[in-house]
Amino acid sequence: MTAGRFDIELLEAFVAVADTGSVTRAGALINRTQPCVSSQLRRLEDRIGRQLIERTSRIMVLTPHGRILYDHAAQILKSHEEARMRLSAPELTGKVHVGLPEWFATSRLQSLFCSFVRVHSNVKLELTVADSATLHERLAANEINLAIALVQSGSAEANACVEELLYWVASEDCVLSDPLPLILFPEPCPFRQFVFTSLEAAGRRWYEQITTTSVAAAQMAILSGTGVGCLPAGAVLDSFKVLKEQAGFPPLPATRLAIYTQAQNSSPIVHHLKTYLEQFLESSVSGQSVLNSSTHPDLRVVQA
């Protein structure tokens, strides 16, 4: 059977469902009603002549044909969005310096920055990856223009935040001994106090086996079975075992990320990029993605 021509709105509905794992959440993401999204999915499947998503009472899963289409549809929508932005974007010229937490410098976010500079070819982008405390300090000193950073007490207010859950993680073969070996980030990382308070409440003893400023180094130490770590969802690898309350690891509070701009000398570039990143954070609130086999949620937007 020959597939019919692709309609951009049908592809948009399909990708939204795949990204969010829910017709309802997809509708909220692309500003359409749930019946409208369901109808568009059926129309796309009828046009292609293939089932794209398997629906059960609990989950939605992409079929093999759905996975093939998703890869192409995501690229089509990316090109479509870049074309739309090129035609509607203001003329921007200059330099912008952006700071990111290491675990949040994902391939999807990097791709977004690449799209931004392709649209705004006269903008030079500089990226700094550092811990949130350093990013706040550099913002206060006006050394960087914009940062996605953890919300800290005493920092500037943000209009909206993204909550990212924290997880206890270990390798499959890690021995959960008493006292518990921990892999932590140094002060002033806020995760440390969450860990200590949680373990004290559970009556568990611990010691600090490895302290590192590097997310990659912490991930490697956890993978090696050296100890237990506390990581935000964005840094949790598929090969990690997530430790639950029934194993003696109480739930950890969510962290809060927000977009901050420098105190002085804001520019049209910074304002435009901030709006661009806010849209990215909202679209990253994925719940249970059809593409993600993980059983834990990632992010949710909250008001500050």
C-alpha cells in the first residue's frame, strides 16, 4: 500500500502523542482538544495504512512502523519550525553567553541551540557548563547573559520553574552495605542535604565514598558499583537501578530549575532566547513518553 501525502498537523499530533505518552497531554502541548488529537491520529493511520500506536488500558507504545515514522516526522517538524522561525524571527546580531547544568546539557537541548543559531546566523553563541552555584555567581557578576540553573534561596525570582525529580540510583550489582557508601557532589550542592535528611529519617548510616564536581564522574562511579548516588532525572542512565522506598530509600524532594538572565545589560537576543528556552522547558514536561521505557517521570512546570 502506498502512503498518502503527509499533513503537517497530523504529524504534529502524532509526534506530540509519542513525546508525551498521552493524547490528553499531547492536546495540551499543541493546543488542541483530546478528541481532535485522537481524530488526527486515526486520520494519519488511515492515510498511511499502518497502525502507528498500540493502545492498551495502561500504556501507549509505538509500533515498528510508528518508530520509523517518528524519526522522519520529528525531522520534518524540525525543518518546518526552523522555516517558520526564519520567516518570523527578528533580525538579531551580537553575542550571547549561556550557562547550563551538566546533567541538563542534553542532546535535545544542544539541538535546540543549534537550531537557534541556524535561524539567527549573525548571533554568536557561547555555552558554559557548570554547577548551579557557579552559574548564579557568574550571572550576578554579569559574566554570562542567561542560565538554566537550580533555584537557590536568595537568588532572583523566576516567573516559572521546572520541577525535576531526584532519584536514588545504583548499579545492578552494587552491595547496599551498612553503612551505605555514597557518591555525592560537593558543597554547595543542595542534593547533599536532601540525602542526609532522608537517610537520617530512615535510620540509615552512611559515609561519603566519592565526592566529585562532575556528573559524568559520578555516573561512572555508580556504574562501577562503588556506591549509591542521588541524581536528577536528567542524569539517570538506563542502566541504573532506581532504588525505591521498599528497599529503605525514602522518596527525595524535587529540585527546581529556572531560566535566569543577568542583572544588567539585557538585550533583544537574551529576551528572544529566553522565550525560546521557556517553550523548550514546557515541551520537556513529558510524563510517560511512548519513546521512553523508563518508569519514572522527568519534569513538570510549576509556578514560582
